[in-house]
Amino acid sequence: MNEAQRFFIEQTRLGIPVDFTNEGLRGVAVPVATSFPSQLGMGHTWDKELVREMGRITGSEGRALGYTNIYAPTLDVARDQRWGRLEDVYGEDPYLVSRLGVEMVRGLQENNTVAATAKHFAIYSVGKGAREGQARTDPQTSPREVENIFLPPFKAAIKEGGLLGVMSSYNDFDGIPITGSEYWLTERLRKDFGFRGYVVSDSGAVEYLYNKHGVASDMKDAVRQAIQAGLNVKTNFTTPEDFILPLRELVKEGKVSMKTLDDRVRDVLRVKFQVGIFDHPYIVDAAHAKDIVNSVEHQKVALRAARESIVLLKNDNKVLPLSKQIKSIAVIGPNADDDTLTQYRYGPSAVRGVTVLEGIKNLLGDKVKVNYAKGCEITNEHWPDTEVLPEPLTPAERAGINEAVETARNSDVAVVVLGDSGKTVGENASRTSLDLPGRQLELVQSVYATGKPVVVVLLNGRPLGINWINKYVPGILEAWFPGAKGGTAVAEVLFGDYNPGGKLTVTFPKTVGQIPYNFPTKPNAQWEGEKTRVNGALYFFGHGLSYTTFAYSNLHITPLRQIPSGEIEIRVDVQNTGSRAGTEIVQLYTRDVVSSVITYEKNLRGFERVNLSPGETKTVTFTLGFPDLALWDRSMHFVLEPGTFQVMVGSSSEDIRLKGEFEISAH
């Protein structure tokens, strides 16, 4: 990397050092770096301080390796569970995505270590039918929902986090491609949000103006539109004939002014100066990189993140935690001993991770016999066609399941590890079903039929329609893609060494026929009264159990009447009423009772992780101000209307423990 930099400094006309960029959604995308959970897993920690620390580590490792710009975080808000890139977002709620996104940006850019480039501006995550690949267009949303759902994370990251980079998205909105839109890249991004960094295109976004969207006559016209709109850098790996040479011609022809070109270059130079590339263009201490990249201290943070990301979905009859006094355990399933889940795109690609099987073996040692059977693959031969054209089990598939059944019969308890792989989720991997792919349902049903106690662990990148499992299996852990330390964390939760405290940041529908089914939602938009439909979610936004219990009391709202420019303080006491230490994620929701436009049933407006010893009580305080209570009125002005607001505090969006009200006066 130093040699490449030396070429630009010593052998080019201006000698300007380059800005080396890399992906970094779950750690720096090099073979070996600290491997964190997927961004969806990070979201399920609800831990602002931890997300900032993961950003700091990613930034410091990236800079030590020579990178000065990290493509993270993804600030898209997920609204459709079929979407392949749902694994790359924090969740489906704009407030939560905003709060965690700001912290990731602050961590990455701490002390100007690197520039953070957030993805994908704008309205990228709600394409028609959640399609990926060459689709990624025609967002299915309204102008008011754009303002309420999809833009707040970018606005917060820029205004609060000082975001230095933005990636313009492939898609259009209302027929106008974002990458060719002056409204989006200049009026909104720079003038409205105050963005002072530079905009890069998502790979082929410039080409798409010409060869997909059909709004440019040729590549040269596409370059003109993108530059005029506000694009600074084209990132697709193509020759100069696709961008630089046409841009030179456009300047010579007067179709792009020198002022515009100077403005675009100035943005890039400003960021380079800010992160110190001119002062320190080279890697000066390679030994430092060896010392800190994937260091023991950083791995401890990765383990903490893996632990905090795990959600206890179900725990009937306190089947979990499992007893360490058992004599044998069956660890079964296609994800039980699969290390590839730590090696997919946009993060470290060659870090050796701890699988669930290895984590259990390491925890139990020689005291308990650990039996293993894979049972089946993630997918079967003709998947996904078999989702609509079922086929009988092949002899090989039946043999694999039979082996798993025998393994369970010869054990005291069975842990079945199911979910996704790179074949079933990720970029260009949206789905038409939320069911477990392949033969995984047949596998768990067969193991359950043995009569042995069964617990299911999910390692996946999107909510899955696990209806049968939810009805019959007493214990379910959701661990997402937990990174290299995931197997250790899962084992600790299974056997009670760690008390899970994660909460869902996405809704689990029962079937794709319910989609769109998400949070927040407008009154009655997800009404559940039709007898011709499957009703209700498997698990709602904010859900997550613990091995202990928590009680809420003493809700105080101060003042009960406030002017629009004032603040409202919300205080609540939370007590650990169980017998073991645990973490509760206290969630604050609001509702505008009467408004000029329809608003959401519940608006997440605060959350705090609270660690409590048995019997301990702590007071949690939230503050609400203008941005938390305002709305986009009928004229699309962001205003705070006088009236009554409801406050709801609880353990999830559906488990509300305390309610109150306050009033905003006209003056």
C-alpha cells in the first residue's frame, strides 16, 4: 500500500495522496481483523457505547492497515423481511438506526482516524418486492414516510456525528435516480443536512443512469448528470473511458463548469486534510498493525458484542439455561459447526471463528459427552424451487436426518442449530419465503419426535417464519451472525454463564403473506381482525426475554405541560425481581394523540440498557424535545403541534408496563 501511495505522491502531476477505502460493516474487510457480529446483530445489543467502541476499533485497525475511509455504517432502515441485505442494517426503526448509526460514525471518526462513509443514500431498502440484484429500484413508499423513516438516520449521522462520507444509491425515487438528482445530493444532503464530506457512487450507480434507468443518452451524459447532481467520486472498478475522460470532455465543452468541478474536488480534499492524509500518507509502523489488528483486547469486545446480540425468544418452563450436570448433549444442525458464517462479505474474510459445537465443547470440557450430527445442509438440491414445488427427501437427506435422530436419542438433550448461510441471505439474496430453507424443518421435527428435550439456536440474517418451532420447541435463541466469538457466546447463554439481554429490532411475521408487517406502523394499518388471514406476529419489535424478571414503577413526567421549545423529562424505576443478575433494555414510546396528519401508533423515543443485580433498583431518565415530538404537517413542514402526548414505557413495543401523558401548549 505504501508503494501505491508513493506512486501518487511522487509520480503524478500534483502529487496528491490517495484516500484508500475499504468496507467495514462487521470489522475491516481484510483477511484478518477483529470479527464482530453482523450489523443486524449489533443492532440487537441496543448498546450505544458498545457500537461506538466497535466503530473505534474498526477505524483504528483500518488506519493501522493503511485505510483512511471505511464504508460503514449502513443507515438503511429495513421494512421488508424478505430483503437480502437486512443482515446489513441495525433494524426496522428509524430512531434506533439513528442512535446506533451516530455512535458508529463517532467511533470510526474518533480523532479523525478515518472517514466513515454511510450507505445507501437514499430510500434504498424498500425496493419493489424487496428485490435485489439488477432490481433495486422503484421504492414502495410515500414522501411523508421518506421523511419519517428513511432520512432521519442520515440526518442524525451528519448533524450529530459529523459524517464525512455518503454513498449514493442505485435506486430512484418517484422516477428520478438518486445518483443523478441535484435535489437529493445537493439540496437535501448538503444544504438541508449540512453535509461537508464527499459522495461516492455505489458501484454502478452512474452507469445505471444510462443502462438501467434510461434517463441518460449515453455514459457521457450519465457522468454529466451525476457530477451536476453532486457526486464527487465514481467507485466502480472500470477504465478511465467510463468517467474521467468523458468528464474532461464535458469540461472542455462547457457542459460541466470549472466551478462545479472545483467544488467536487474541494469536497474530497477537505476530507483528506481532515483525516490527516497529507500529513501522514504512509504506513509508518507496520509492527503497530500487527499489535492491534484482531488483538486480544479487541477480541474481548467482539465477544461482548456477540453475547449482547443474542435474544432469548422463548423459554417455556425455564428449559434454559441447561444444566451442566447432564451426561451427554447432542449438537445438531447445518450451522452447528460451520465457520463460514464469520467469513462473508463486508468484513474479515479469513478469521477462524468459534462454532457453536466448539463453544459447547470448550465450555463443558470432558465432563459431558458432546455428540454431533449435521443432519442436513442449509438448502436442498433444487431450492428455492422446492419452496413452491415440494420434493420428497432423497435417500441421502433421509440418512442425514436419521443420523441426527440417533444422535439425539443417545443424548440427554439436543441443541439444534439452524438458520441461514451466504446462499440464502445477503446482497443479491432476497427471498420469496421466510420459512427455514431446505430440509431444516424436517430435521428439527424429527429430532423433537425422539422425546428428548430440544432447544433451537438460530444463526441467520433475517427473521424466519419458525411457526412450528415456536409452537413446540420450549427454548429458542436468536443469535444472528455473531462473528468469530459467536460459538463461545452461544454456549455461555445456553448454560447460564451469561444471561441474555438482547431485544429484537425487527418484527418476525408468521408468513410472507403478512408483509409489509413492521414497526412503527400507523393506527389500524396492521389490524388483526380478519378471519381469512393469519394474524399476529411471531415476535414483535423490542421483544426479548431474560433468565430473570424485571418490574417497572414510579413513572414521573416533568412538567406535565410544556411549551414547544421546552423539554419533557421522563423518569422510571426498574427493579430486578429475580434471583440472578441481568440486563433490561428499557424502551420509551410516545404517541401524538390528536394531530393534523396520521402519525404512528408508537414512536420509539428512548432506550437504555440497565444492568441490575438481584433485588437492585435503578432510575432511568429520558428527555424529550422538539425533534422527538414534531411531525411533517399537511404542507410538509416539520412542526410541533400543541396537544396531548401519550408516554409508554416497557420491555417491548407490545409489553408496555407504564403509561402517562403530558401536554404541549401553543405558547
